[in-house]
Amino acid sequence: MLRRTPIVVALIGAAAIATHAQRVGRFVALDTGLTPLNVGEVLDTSRAPGSPASRAKAVAQAAIRDDGRLIAAQAAIPGRVIVRFRAAAAPAARAAAVRAVSRTGAIAQRPSYADFDLIRIDSADDPEAIAAALKAQHADVVENAQASYRWKPMFRPNDPLYASRQWNLPYLNLEPAWDIQPTPGSNIIVAVLDTGMAYRSASLTANIPAFTDGVEVYPALNNVTIPFAAADQLVNASNATRIVSPFDFIWDDDLPLDFEGHGTHVAGTIGQITNDNTGPAGVAFNVKLMPIKVLDGVWDYLLGSPNFATDELVARAIRYAADHGAKILNLSLGRSGPPSFVVEDAIRNVVGRGSFVAIAAGNDYLDGNPVSVLAEICSRINGAMSVAAIDRNRGHASYSTAGPYVEIAAPGGDLPTTGFAPADGLIVQQTFDFRFTDTYLRSPSQYGPPRFDVFAFQYFGGTSMASPHVAGAAAILMQQGITSPAAIEDALRRTAVDLGTPGRDNFFGYGLVNVRNAMFGIGAAK
Ligand SMILES: [Ca+2]
Ligand SMILES: [Ca+2]
Ligand SMILES: [Ca+2]
């Protein structure tokens, strides 16, 4: 069993302690991490859908997080219901409606960036039944209600690889676009709603409680210091002002440090430092980046994060991004299960205010092809696009969820079957060297505190990797003067290169995004 020891943290360098961090019980000294170390290509910790190593990591993560956070994708999170009351409904009527459907029900304090309320109910109550009862029996007070579900990044981790080629960017016909716009996206803020981002140096001191992966017990680590650095291919002295309004909805503070590496990789495809003789390139490499942490991982759990990824948290984060100036939002995440009105409303809200949203279509084609709740929303909103993944052969990536809501395709990579070395099939970007971060995958005797200041060029696959190509393309179009999200969606649809069966189809949508065509095709008859 997991020992739920409260994390006791020790102070270091008191003058440098961030007050936000103190509030939630972890202590972070800013600008105290080490200089980032870049080890170059690392081929044996790459992540691609469906590989044995990927499944091994998923099993370890699931076992370690063996509490309420490990909730089956199809099960509602217990103890809560999301409600939007009618504006005219008085507080007393609201409270009465809640108590009528749940004896212990109570309206929680309204969170920031929310146009809805969270109802705390008994953990034994059925949230779906209570949401349904609120809608059916209290329609005079309740406009809408839903249960909340667990979110996940839209990639699945890992297989050993041995070569490196960034085949994916030429597929977008980017070079002619960069000729026209040599500092692509430089006026545009792109919000990356993900596991956080390696965007600054910091040093965190904590006690990490003992835990088990279900087989062996890992010892507590007391008074350990965990270093963080900015990925030097994302933020360095040449572009130190590119980070805008970072926020962490998992920790309720303004330090969205990445403990997983997914968000850092996704941010790289959008805006990796380019034309610097180092590492990979990005699509819109001069954009400003807004790191927003909405996805939690093993280290968030072990360090005692107050929140984990839920419908209401994602809905709030979407609105936060637009409120703070993001004109493009990338959401390489999703879930299956019933729909979420608060998330759909949040996306409608930000698109209506002029922000374009790119969303991963989902990675579950081989697992029954369930509808991805987030991507499905895009089919009803001009200005939010669901992005399927293609492989290096311009074919359907084996995992990429298909359906009538798929709108466009971009490279997500796949483990090649024939014709390519494994690394040639995936998407390379800089993120952590996972040998230093995923120390819980070692044996207990080799286990130690993680380091988030060692970086490598890593190979990932997934619709998580496809979506940021479209986010980057949209940033270029917006900088070119197309400010309407609906017009950007229209331009990307009309100029996409058709794949698969002629015309729009459920695997590729309107086809492969083509940035050059979109720039030249605007206003042209086609
Ligand atoms: Ca570079
Ligand atoms: Ca759409
Ligand atoms: Ca087609």
C-alpha cells in the first residue's frame, strides 16, 4: 500500500522562495537550477504508441498512483458534479436543489476562470445520477450539469530507436512559408496546455514518501533537491522573453514545471529554436509560449499536488489562456466517455474571442476507436480543429482515432513496419533525458531523486505530436493577418493535401496540412 505520508518540505535559500509555491506545500527556489545539460540524441528512451517499453511505463505509473487519481477512463470521478446554475436562481434555491439530490451535497467555492460551479457530493453517490437528477428535476434552477472525468495526454510512451531525421516538417511545405515569414509567429502567443514546460531554472526541495509499484517498495527520499532548467532549444539567452503568463492548474501556482517531458516535446514542435545549428527545428519558431500545466504525472502525485487533470480544471485553463492573450491554444490531450459541456463551452468562448484551438484527435484507434470527447467538439466549432496523425508514408498512423469529427491531418509518426529504421518513423524534439527523470522505473536500490535539467533529442509518436504542427501553422497564418479562427480553419481545410479516399474522410479529415498552400491559397478560388 502507498504510505500517504504528508510531504514535509525543507526550506532552502529562504529569500528566493516563491510565495505561490509555499501556499501549496512545495518549496521552489527560482533561478537556482543548474545550467542545462544537453546530451544530444538519446535513442533508447524514445516514446511511441504501442511498444513494450511504453506499456511498461504505463503499468508502473498506474501502480504507483494507486489511489483515487487512477480512475478508469469510463468512470466518473467520485465526489463531485459540475453545475451551471441559471443566472436568476437565488443562492438559497441553488442550495436547496443540491440538497434535494444529494443529502451531503454542497456548492464549493467557485474557482477562478470558471463560469460554472463545483458541487461536492458524497463519494459513494453516483455523479452521473446526481447530474441527471439536477437537470431533470431542477431545471428551473439548473441550466446544465455533468459528472467530471479524468484526462490524459494523447500519446503513449516508448521504444528503443537508433536514427534521427526530422522528416515531418517538410511534409507541411514549410520552407516557402518561412521565406515569406522569416520570423514565423513572432507576434503570436501560443498556449500549450499540457504537462508543463521546461521553461526556466528552479530548484525544488522536498521529502518524497515511500511508495510501491505493486511489486517492490521504494524508500522515502528525505530532504532531496530536484533541479530544473529551461530546455536550451526552447528558451535561452536569445529569446528569454518568449514565455508569457505561465500557470499551473495542477499545483495552483504560476510555476508550470514539467515533470513528464510531454509538454516540453509538444512545445518544441511548435516553437523549437530554429536555424541555430543545433538540434531540431520547430514550425513557428518565433512564437511566444504560454506554458499551462493541466496534466499530472507520477512526480506530481509523489510530491503531493493538490489537483489532477479533470474536466473542470481543463475548462478553466482554456479560458485562462485566452484571458492572458493566447491567440492559439494547443491541447494534445483528451479523454473518452460522455461529453463535457464545460469544456465545449470554454472552447466556444475562446474561439469567439479570437483564439484558434488545435486538438489531438486521439490515439485509441487500435483500442476500439472510442470517440475522443475533446476532439469531437471541434466538428461543431469553426476555429477549433481536430488533428489526426499520419506516419512517414503519409498513411494513417496505426493508433490515430478515426471518425466524422476528424478535420485535418499532420505528422504524428508511428513505429515503422517496413522501409524505415524505428527513429525515422517518429517525431524528434528536445525534452528530458528520461534516464534522469523516470527513476521510479529503476529497481528500488537504483532509485533516487529525479533531475529535470538534463535534456536530449527524443523520438515521440502520437496525435499529441500531430496537433502542434497545426497550432504552429495557425500561428503563421494569424501573423500573416488572418485573425479569425474560423477563417484559419477554412484556409487550412481548403488548402490541405487530400489523402486516402478522395475528399474528406474519417482517417485524414480534409487531408495533410500544407502551410505554403494555406498562405498562398487565401482568397484564391479553388
Ligand atoms: Ca534548433
Ligand atoms: Ca472545426
Ligand atoms: Ca481523403
